[in-house]
Amino acid sequence: MLKHFTKQEKSWMMYDWANSAYSTIITAAVLPIFFKSVTRGAGINPNIADSYWGYGTAVASIIVALFAPILGTLGDYKNMKMRLFRVFLVIGLISTAALAFTDQWQVILGIYIITVIGFSGANIFYDAFLVDVTTEDKMDRVSSYGYAIGYIGGSTIPFVISIALIMFGEKIGIPVLLATQISFMITAVWWAVFSIPMLKNVKQIHYIEHGPKMIVESINRLRKTFGNVKKYRKIFLFLLAYFFYIDGVGTIIRMATVYGDSIGIGSETMLLALMVIQIVAFPCAIIFGRLAERFGSSKMIMSGIFIYMLICILGYRMTTALEFWGIAMLVASAQGGIQAISRSHYGKMIPKENANEFFGIYDIFGKFSAIMGPTLFALSSQLTGSSRFGVLSVMIQFIIGATIFMIAEKKSPQKASLQTN
């Protein structure tokens, strides 16, 4: 499947294989369910627990968003991109492994926030490496294949092992608590081992030279970029649209299992459905990439937004496990595709030598959107006493995102160019 890609492209893709274990087990499935079971044991109302999880996610996102732009500008300097990538990778690995050593909900939430910082920080530099490993005409395909192999490998194999341990471990003398904690250690080990090709083979090709005061220079460059909003109007309109629609995608990923638990969908049903999502999402992400090459990335991003609007409506009305499965398949059809094509669509708009700076800005829009969605979900659930209104509130983000994206696409094509001295 990957024979037509270069060694650097394949090594870059393998990091999606590596960190997708975190995305599934920590972000979407095992940890949220574990958190809900621990809070239930502590006598906390399920809707309040949903709010705590949403607020925790928002706090982590604020921290990452505040530092993302300056980290991005630092990463543009020669030899800095990989150094910073390694720092955040280590933070993510150590904190993920630490989840295996606690069953206190407050500690779990605190460590989870640190894992988000490590995972998200590393992704700033991982995304920016896309311009170093491939050419513009292959970006949609390389980006979508990265998500695809992440689904079939990183999301599926460690997830299946973890779920098997949790569901059947007691038959061989492994309690559910221990099996769950082992799954967190499996995630950390998987993430570490399959990051090795990225660390060995991916190099920073596009960079700018730095003077003796890198941080001061970085701040000045960042200020200059934000000061030229009019010059980069198409890029910033796209980022504003991305801010809203990726908010919806991220909120559904983060809150799906806690929401399903609150309306009575069994844990086993949710875990099996999430496993199937990873398998179905594999070909769908590749198809999204191929369709983007044929019809354009803009049309495929809009298609993904409309699918998620339908998901919000169906999620609000959901009452049975069968309906949960139907919604899960819709998520699988668009989840990887809309993220992959958004990344490559943006990558083609920005200057390669300033990729980290622009991806740092890209990340701040993504992370601040991750504050709004979970917070809106949490407040809606808390104020109404029902998580259904939390799901419905996400619809607003997709409507606003689609509107701004269509406005952005009416602007004439442009590619940013920065003065770096």
C-alpha cells in the first residue's frame, strides 16, 4: 500500500500509527470510561462528571494554545523542529504511562491534562514536518494516508488488545482495574516504539537561520505575522472556519463515550463500536484523500462538515445501541478525512520555510476551539440536566464553520510569504 511513498513520507506516516493509540485509548475510549466509573464510585452525578471531563479538556487546551504560536516560530529555526518535537513526545509518553499507577479521579484528571499537553505539543511539530517530507501535489494523499494507517494500526491493534484485557481479563485472573491500567502502559509503549522511524528518518529541510536572540526574534516574527492579517486574509479566514468546525469534530471525539454512558449505552457496546470505527475509518480516510485530489480539498472539507451536522442531529435523538452504531459509522466516514484534508489544505497555503510558525497558529485555533466545544457541552449538560442538549449545541459550531469556510474559498487563491529578517 505504501510502495509509492518515499522513506521520509512513510516514516512521517508511522508517527500517526504511533500516536493514534493515544487518540483512541486515552482521548476517546478507555480513559473517559474509566474516569466515569471512578467518579461513579465516588458518588459523583454522571452529568457533573461529564462537566469535569469537559472542563479538564478545556484547561489542557488553553495551556497548549497559549504556547503554540511561540513554539511554532521557534521550530522554524534550523535544527529546532525535531528538538522541540522530542521534548513534547517525552512529556506525553511519561504522563501516559503514569496513568497506570492511580485510581483517584482527581489525579487521573490532572495527569490527563499533562498527557494532552505532551500529545498536542508534539503534534504541532509533526504536522509542520509535512512540508519537509513531501511535495505540494502529494500533500492530500500523504496526509490522508497518515490518518488511515493510524486508524488501522495505532488505533486498532493496541485498542483491541486493551479491550480484550478489560472484557475478558478476569477469566485469567486480571481484574478490570488492573487491565485498564495495563492498557495505559500499552499505549505509552506503542507510542514510543513506533515513533522511532520519525525520530530517525525525518529531517527539517525548510528552515530559517537564527541570530543570537531566538526568542526575541520569534516574538517579533509572530507579531509581524499577526500584524499582516489583511495580507494573509484567506489564510486567517480559513483558520477562523477551522476554529469552529474542528471544534465540533474534537468535541464529539472527546465527549462521545461520556455522553453514551450518560444516556444508558453500555460500555461494551461503546468500546466495540469505537473499535469498528477505527477499521471503517481506514479506507474512508484514503478515499477522502483520493476524492480531494479529484474534486479539490475544499469540497471534501464541506462534505465532512455536512456529515457532522447530521451526526449532531442524530446524536440528540439517539436512544438505542443500534442508533449509536449508525452514528458511529457516520463518524468513521468523515473523522479522519476532514482532519487530514484540513491539514494538507492548510499546508498548501503557507510558506514552507515558515511552516512551524503557521502550524503553531493553526494549532492555537484548533486548541482554543477545543476549549469552546467541551465547555459549551459541559455548560449545556449542567444547566439543562441532560447531555442531549450538549450534543445539539455542537451543531452551532459546524454551521458557523461552514459559513466562514465558504466565504474564505471565494477569495482568490494566495500563498503567504514572510519577511524573516
